[in-house]
Amino acid sequence: GQNIDQPTEMTATEGAIVQINCTYQTSGFNGLFWYQQHAGEAPTFLSYNVLDGLEEKGRFSSFLSRSKGYSYLLLKEFQMKDSASYLCAVMDSNYQLIWGAGTKLIIKP
Amino acid sequence: DADVTQTPRNRITKTGKRIMLECSQTKGHDRMYWYRQDPGLGLRLIYYSFDVKDINKGEISDGYSVSRQAQAKFSLSLESAIPNQTALYFCATSGTSDTGELFFGEGSRLTVL
């Protein structure tokens, strides 16, 4: 079957660098997405990787290794407004999105 | 105003009732989707449509039906609601960008008693 794994919850202090990992097993691969979802709100697009390597976008970066079935989202200078769930999703060979359950990122008091 | 609008935002209903969730978009996208989100689970695709005459079942279409009334409108119906259809429902659209990113509506929270 198809599977996306990511940690359920993580905590971070303000100003920290946070890395959220995602591993996947899918029928084919046509790209990996990261979305941010604040509590009670809609997911919003953060990044897309289809080739191996790092994509940087402001404080957010996303890395992909297709051979390892692995990605991470890197968030620099963690701020309170970044407290949200981060969803990893993979597009399979049929161009269907397979979603992980999300990682809830909480600020450490 | 939101580019993807869902109504109602919240609904409480009883088992056996028919419910319709509506979605409209001003993004001019051809592709529209309905997802449900449950705690601890990833988003699951119910139905999707790539244009007005195209309707496709997703991963969990049983108990649901859809109607694509126009390019901008895509409705989801629960013909006879049951408690395990209690969930947060999202409509989404996508265009023809290289990434195929999704644009989500604000969500419709449905509770079936």
C-alpha cells in the first residue's frame, strides 16, 4: 500500500531551526508537497520538490531524496506564528496526492 | 473575499438526513476536489473533477455524490448522513501551474448525530 510517515507532534523554542521529516512509499513519484495548516483553517501551499536537492523559499526550505523516499521541511528562526500543522503529500504515478497525517508544531514555553 | 468559498461553514444534522455542501471559486481553475479531514488521518479524496463534464471517484466516495454545475461550482452531497461522516470537509482547486498546487476553501465542519 501507499504510505506517508511524519511525526505526529514536535515542539520548538522561538528562534530555533526546526526540521520536520517525511518518509514515503508510493506507487511512483511525481512530486512532493509541503502545506501549512493553522488550527481550524485551510491548508496553504509551502513548497514543491520533484528533483533531488534543496528548494529554498525565505525561512522555509524543503529537501528531497527520491532514492531514500525522504523529504524534510526546514524552518529557520521559528516564530509563534509558525505554530501549525505541516502536511507532507506525494503525487503518485496516477497523479493522485497521497497525504500524511501532518506534524503539529508547537512552541515550547 | 476568499477565492474558494464553501457553504455552510458549520452544520449539525441528524442521521438519515440529506446534506449538501457547496463550493464556488473565482480562480478560473478547471480542476476541483472534495476532501475530508479526520483527526490523526491525512486528507482523503472523495471526488474530483477536471472539467464540467468530468467526475471521478476518489479514495472514499461511498456514501457521497457530487455535481459540477459550472466551472466555478462543485457540490458534495451526503444522501443519507451517518455519524462516521462527521468530519471537516475541504473543497480545493488547481490550475495548470508546474507544481499543480491546491488552493483550499475554508472548510465545512459537519457533525452527524
